[in-house]
Amino acid sequence: MNAGGSADSLDAIRADVIACQACPRLREYCARVARERSPAHRHDTYWGRPVPAFGDPAARLILVGLAPAAHGANRTGRMFTGDVPGGAADFLMEALHACRFASQPFSRSADDGLQLHGLWLTAAVRCAPPQNRPLPEEVRRCAPYLARELALLPETAVVVALGRLAFDVLFRLLGEGTRPRPRFEHGGIYRLASGRTLVASYHPSRQNTNTGKLTQAMLRDVLRQARRLAG
């Protein structure tokens, strides 16, 4: 059930996310970025609001990132979309396309025709945080949106966490009763007491991809493993 007491839906979550004002620090930051814009996007109209999830409602796999990028999803209004060339969005979409989850290997704008197949793409935090670092209380306030999505996607047997923060949030939501508590490890596969399987990957940030900590081969291997586990 949603806050109004009616039956929940993915459309209702989307509307609630977009209207959310729960974290004043994040809302002020996103609005300021949208006003000031970056030199590369000075003529663009920024989204500047919390960013909803998107993808295939019949997905067997959920992919959870950290948060929107200030000049990426906060600008375009779609998760992992419009980042700098060679950034996290392009890196992720290249891997998703290679693994047949995405219709194209790039994600530049909300109207670029991208479609996801068998995949729901979401994030632990729905507003762009300063320095990509949400505060613990901001993560906690945002978690119910992800919990609602998980409840409405019961066919998703597998969830993939991009980075440690998403991993920790997913474990708190799905891992009750799981012993011992797993440690985050790239490529790790964890069977949770809830019946779902949690798969871990490094986040495709430039800090990880430019240094070789995460390569296309590594990310594609995680996605193929997740696809196999999801059936």
C-alpha cells in the first residue's frame, strides 16, 4: 500500500519519488545545480528533481546504483543517462547492451529510444548528492522507495548491487535472517534468507573504470552470472 492507503503501483512510486521533498540538503543541491548548469550544458533545461526508476516491469533482474549524477540523471531525468562521455552511464549501457539487457550501447537523453529488456534500473538514493556522498539519514529516507519497487517486482529473483552502498541498502531490505552477514566483494553471489540472490559489482564510476578496477569484461561477467541465476 502507498501513503494514501490505496494499492501500490510502479506508477505511484514514480509519482511519489518525483514529488519527494524529504531531504532538504539534497533538494537544495539539485535545484542549485539545475539553476547554475555546467558549461557543457548551459543551454539545457535540467530536470532538477528526484529521479524515478525505469525499465521492464516484467524484469527478472533489478540493478541498483548509488544515486543520480549531478549533470547526468539530475539533468536528463532518467537513471544512468546523460553523464559525461565515457562516464558511468555509457560504461554501464555498453555492458548492458552486450549482455542483451539494453537496446543500445549508450544512454544520452530521456528520449533517445533506449529500452531495457528483462531489467529494472533503480538506485539507493534518488537525488544527486554533493560529491556523490549521501548522508546516512538521506539513504534511510530514500530506502522505502526501493522497498516498494522490490515488493512490486516479485519475479525478480536476482538483484545486482553496483557498489558497496547499494549492497548495504539491499542487504538491509532483503537480508533479514541471513547469517553470516556477507562482506561486499566484486562478483560475490549471496543467497539471502528472503529467497532472493544478491550479486555484487564495483560501481561503474570513472574512478573505478579509469583505473582498471572495473573493466567491461568484469562488469559483463557479473551481468551474465546474474542473468543465468535469474533464469
